[in-house]
Amino acid sequence: MPQLNVLVVGATGSVGRLVVSEALRRNHKVRALVRNASSARLPEGAEMVVGDVTKPDTLEPALEGMDAVVLTLKADGQGRAAAEAVYYRTFLDILAALGGRSLRIALMTTIGVTERHGHYNRTNEGHDWKRRAERLVRRSGLPYTIVRPGWFDYNAADQHRLEFLQGDRRHSGTPSDGVISRQKIAEVLVESLTSDAATRKTFELVAETGPAPTDLNPLFAALRPDPEDALDAVLDLDNMPLDQEPDRVRRDLDLISRYRATA
Ligand SMILES: NC(=O)c1ccc[n+]([C@@H]2O[C@H](COP(=O)([O-])OP(=O)(O)OC[C@H]3O[C@@H](n4cnc5c(N)ncnc54)[C@H](OP(=O)(O)O)[C@@H]3O)[C@@H](O)[C@H]2O)c1
């Protein structure tokens, strides 16, 4: 397995710290982006870099020398501005910091990300901004995997069998949409970085009753890739028309397409 230099963004979080450990376990070199060096607790072997995704000038040094980035962010507070800044603008700033270099991306969003009318999305547009970030990732032309996990650690003791779903049709906004352990999310994100079969795939990740798979590659390989130039994942609902998107979002998509053309 090739060893990668992996930046983890969200590295002190409940999933991100497992991503750091899992990537180290697989002999990757891990750099963890943290906002507060004095309170961050990282596993031995991880390099720490201080940064904040809302401060774009901190991203270039963080990305220096990296082959891959795993993003497991959660915006502080419930506001729309934080959701836009943390889930969405981060990716524009990462692209600018890369200056044309390539980077393997593993992005965690959420099951139900295409659901727009529930309480959560009406409160802070968290789904919409995560989905817009997914769209930027797809349009960037960079190699990526987008993982949309179910509800964290609601799985029963015998629910280890992984199901990779596509189409994002589970919209109840409760654990009945699907459950998954944080550890498995971390494993899937890290494994995707070195799996050709995971490239340009977007899927919901849930666990059902049964044993854990020993090899994730057949699961990645069974998925349909997102079409080239698609905004949304291959089987997603067409419920976010581009002509109804904010002007700045449409401008960003134009910009990113030009970035892709020149990269
Ligand atoms: N809970 C569920 O069942 C569930 C299911 C599906 C999806 N999700 C999604 O999963 C995410 C939550 O994951 P989690 O539990 O791992 O979150 P978490 O424990 O709250 O961690 C969030 C991470 O983001 C970092 N962060 C926040 N703002 C930042 C900034 N401006 N710059 C740099 N880093 C920043 C935090 O750093 P600090 O340590 O500095 O704060 C922390 O490392 C959410 O987006 C949620 O919607 C949750």
C-alpha cells in the first residue's frame, strides 16, 4: 500500500481523531490541522499544524507536501454563516492554496444531505452548504470520495455489516435512516484514499446486522461513479436547480471549472 502524506481537517473531532489513528495505523504520515495547539490531544506520531479553515492563509502551509486530505468538520454554532464558511468556503480556499497541484480528497458529509425542508436545514442550511461543498469537489476535477454517514454510534452490538447506498433517499432525520460506528467511518474514509475503486464515488454509509467486511474494495467497486462534470451524485434527487442557487455559488462553480481547465 502506498504511504501518503495525509492532512486531517477536523482532527480533534469525534470522527477526525479516529481518522488520525486509522491513518497512522496504515502507516500514512499524518498531519492534523488544529485550532488550539494547547488543548489538542493527538495520537503519538501525528504532526500538528495550527490552522483554522475560516483563515485561508493558514491552509497553504497546512497543505504543503500533502498527497491527500480528509475533511470531517463540524461548524461551530447553528448559523447559516458558519455552515457556509466551514462546510463550503473551506473547499474554495483549499483549491486556491493548492495553486494547481492535485490532491486526493475524502469528504464526510451526511446521510440526508439532499433533504432540504426539514428542521435542521431550515435552521442553518447545513445540508445545503454541505451539498454545495460536494458540488465543488465534483467540479474540481480532483480525485475524491464523498462519504455520507448515517447516525454515529447508534448501531447495535451486532451491526457491523457495511452497506454503501446511493441516491440519498432516507430523509426522516432520525436514526431510522441508518446507523454507523465512528470507527467504521474513519476506516472507510482512510481506505478510500488508496482505492482506485473508490474514486469519484459518493455514497451513504450505514451498518446492518452481520459481520464487518474484510475488504472494502468490492463495496467501492459495486458503486456507480458520479458522472464526469455532474454537480450531484449519480442517483441524487434533482432538487437543487442551479438557476435557483445564490449568485455567488454559481460564480464559484464557474471559477472552479476554470481552475480545472487550467490545472
Ligand atoms: N452525529 C451524527 O450522527 C452525524 C451523522 C452524520 C453526519 N454528521 C456530521 O458529522 C459532523 C460532526 O462530526 P464530529 O462528531 O467528528 O464533529 P466534532 O466532534 O464536533 O468535531 C468537529 C471538528 O471540526 C473542527 N473545526 C470546526 N471549525 C473549525 C475551523 N473553523 N477550523 C478548523 N477546524 C474546525 C473542530 O475543531 P476544534 O476541536 O478546534 O473545535 C473539530 O476538530 C457534522 O458535520 C455532522 O453534521 C453527524
